[in-house]
Amino acid sequence: MICEVRFQTVDPARRAEYVKHYKQAIQDIKQAGCKGGQILCSESEPSAVLVLLEWETKEHHLRWRGTPPHQRFRAAVEGWQIKPSQGGYYVAESI
């Protein structure tokens, strides 16, 4: 399993709406090999959102990118972030 981690910045006044909208838009991802994930909202920084998605493999994520469901997802969440997200792939270890 590989984790895709995205650090996002959104308008604090719209963060709750963004999270609700994101959760609805991302549902097709499960058909592409995503096992699930979490959206974490910072208590100390109201504009900070972290998205953690668990993929079967990195290749599953890469195959999903550019597909019609991915394009619909991108169109649905486009414009909500106030700056481009950053992140990458991480290998998870239990502690």
C-alpha cells in the first residue's frame, strides 16, 4: 500500500463546505484502486487541509489520473484551493 498525501490551502470561511464537496466528488476514486482515506483539518491553521489517500499501488493512482472520473473530480474541486496543493507518495509503517 502507498499513501498519497496532499497539503492543501483553502479559504477558512469555506473550509467546511470544501470538505463536504471534496468528499462527494472523490467517490469514484474507490473504483480505481483507492482503499479510502481521510481529510484532516488543522485546528491551529484554519486554511490548512491535509488529504491522505491509501492506494493499492502508486500505479493504481497513476492509471486513474487523466481518466474521465479523474477529470470530473478535478473539475468539481477546481477553484476551491487558494494556492496549489503540494504532496507526494509515502510508504506507511505501523507504529
